Amino acid sequence: MSDYYNAFEMSPVPPPGPDAVPPEPFRGIYGMPAFVTIPTDDLAASVDFWTRGLGFFELFSIPGRLVHLRRWAFQDVLLVPAASVPEQAPAMSVSFACVLGQLDSLAETCRAVRPDSVDGPRDTPWNTRDVTVTTPENVRIVLTAAKPFDPGSEEAHNLADIGITAPDAGGGDNGKHA
């Protein structure tokens, strides 16, 4: 018996693959385990970019005080009014999971709504493809999609070097990562 725990059982993120389909937008109310609060000096422009460019929807709003946006379950953003926003994006970023089939279209819609807002896509050593988007509030958003796992790939070797192996690769139960 293996101690491997398939975290996809509790996640709205589908397992990676060429036919991965994103979950439907989740409109239910739940206790949010984490969320991002983003100050904006133009609430309407921010809502427009987040909804048209990044694919979020407005779950609810308190006019002039708060707009609660969401994509998938547990991808919650609260936009709140502020007198100003930073002139440049900070080093910190927030990441939202996507599926590979969404990345190009999300990048293009962001570019259409706000030219020069997109950097990427780029592949990472940990087996994702990422697109970085700078929002009107100068927040760095990373849209990240897992690539299908290839046990012979450089990314698989990178993961194995830190003790993470595919459950069927004979590498055990991933020890402390299980």
C-alpha cells in the first residue's frame, strides 16, 4: 500500500493533459481559505480588466467599497478602492491555476484589453507553462498551467532531484511530500 495522496481529489484544478478542461466558474459561497485583496484607484477599470482579460466574474459587490471576483473555486480576489496604486509592480506576485489550453487565449484577451500587460508564456523547471500579467493596479499575476508529466523529461529529473517522483515511477511514496 502506498502513502501517495492524489491531491487532485480535493482540488478544482484538473490533472494536466492535452485534453484538460477547466472547471466551470464556481458561484457558490464558502469560507475562503485564502484570497487576495487588491487596492485600485479605478474600480470600474479594474473590474473590466479582471473580467474581460483574466476571465474572472463578479460574484458580488458593495457599490463603491468592494468587488468580489472569482474564477474557479478558491480563486478569489477582492478589489477595494484606494487613493493611488504603486507606480510599478512589486517583486511579489500572485498565481492562479489554468489549463494549458487557456493560456494563449487569456494572454491575448489581456493584451487586447491592456496592451503591453503580458510577459510570456515561458516554461518552468517544475513542469508548468506560465504567463505573467500586470494588471491596471500594477499587480503581477502569474497564470500557471501544469504540463503533462513526461517521466523522461528534464522537468521530471528536476522534481526527482528534490524527492518528488511520479507515483508509478517506482520512486516510493514521495516521503515528506505525501
